[in-house]
Amino acid sequence: MEQRDYLIRATAANGTIRAFAVHSGEVINEAQRRQGLYPVASAALGRTMTVALVMGSMLKGQEHLTVQIQSDGPLKGLVVSADSVGNVRGYVRNPQLQLPLNSKGKLAVGDSLRPGTLHVIRDMGLKEPYQGSVLLQTGEVGDDFAYYFAVSEQTPSVVSVGTLVNPDGSIQASGGYVIQLLPDADTTLAEHLEQRIPHIPPVTALLDSGKSPEAILHLLLGDMDLKLHDKRSVQYYCPCSLERFRNSLITLGREELETLAHAEEELELVCHFCQETYHVARDEVVELLAELANSPTRDTEE
Ligand SMILES: [Zn+2]
């Protein structure tokens, strides 16, 4: 994939429609490479990261969001987080799942995730993060987010995302689009879009034929007063560090830390998102325990 990943934001119909289109091939390629994802996992994660990038672009400043799919399906769920400036990361709980293709000859993403629940947690820097949840509908990700937007955010939306995986597991193409009707949109616009979308090729076909995000938006909304706004690069990025892992150890609490300090010479911590490995020596765990003892607020029940 020679094309760098990016996201385009647009409006149409006199600003009463907002639309987003994304190329995310490198993003999912990076996740696939780091985590050794098998095709179903790549497809589920690629689709989810693509929507998360769109939702991230709706945020401001330091705000960020986490998408969690809790699943009793064989993929066992996934976690994705994205920020407002085009960074995304994610992992699936069963990365090497192998499933036969579904009845349409496609990767069986729905079968791998259903039954389950889609959670969106948005941290807007307020005291309580905003959280919305819906049951998975088809489990194909795009449908589930469309349902989430309609039910949880009262925003009628078309969500079409796709990740094409080659038989050898490498990523052929990934991306998608989201179209949302804003509250003052003319009621006939929904019908108009409903009639049009079935005549547009599936998003994986558009991506595979090399259509750019701009071209996809023109195909969808080109005759509806389409205005392309900003274009921003998007990338797989994990901000983890030894410092963060060390701090997260404190949240385990005194008892657990004492047990660890007794049992292990050195703790090995692996980041789920990027597979980076961190080592924390026993001495450092003992230091953390001392810190816990010295901070009265940490150890008491709230
Ligand atoms: Zn990491």
C-alpha cells in the first residue's frame, strides 16, 4: 500500500449532512504485524479502528475515546482507543482465531463477535466519562455502529467500513465512510440516501479499486452540495511507556503487589496494543509498596 492513511471530513446538503471517509490500510497493517493477527481478527479490528478514527475526529483537544466490544463469540471481543488528532490503537482478545468463510464467502466477522455488546466510552475531561452501549446487531461492526449512533446518540447514520485481508494474512486495503444526518436535515434526505447506497459498490470494492476517500465522498454525495473540509493523517500509535506501566501497578493494591514482590525476581509486562515488553525489577516493586505506605489516600477504601 503506497497510499498514506488519512481521514477527510466533509459536509453536504447545506451543512445538514456531515460525512467522513478514511483510508486505514497502514493502521491495520501495523496492528496485524505487531500482534500476528489472523484474517478474521484483522477484519474485525480494522473495521472498528476505522470507525474509532472517525469518532476521534469528532473530539477536541485532549479528549479521547475507547471502543470495547464485549463478546461471547469466538473472537472474545476487542478494545480500541482513539484520540482527536488521528492516533488509534487496538487489540483483539483471540488474535489467532480461525473461522471458515461465511455463507457469502466473506470473513466471518459477525459470527466471530456475536453475541456481544458494543460500548463507547468518551473521556471529555469531565468528572464522569460519557458511556453508551448497545447490543451487537449483525456483529459486522458497520451495522452495529450505525445502530449505536441511532439509538445512543439519536443520529441517523450510514456506516460502511471494510478491511480486505489477503489469504496470507497481509492487508490488501482498509477504510470506510460514515454519513450522518444532523438534526435540521430535511426528512427526504434519509430516503434519498437509502435509495442511493444500494447502488454504490461495497466499500471494500471501492477501496480495492484504489478509490481515494475524496473519490468515495464524491460518489456518495457529489451532487448534494458536497464540501470537503480538513484532511488529516491517521496512524497506529501506542503511547505506552515503562513509567505508565509502573504507575498502573500501583492500582493493583498492596496485597497483590506484595505477592508479586515475593514471587518474582522481575516482572515482565507486555503491552496488549503494541507488544512492547517492559521489565520491572523486584526492588522497584518494593519501592512502589513504600510509596503506597506513604500515601494515605491510596490505600483507604473510598
Ligand atoms: Zn504499547
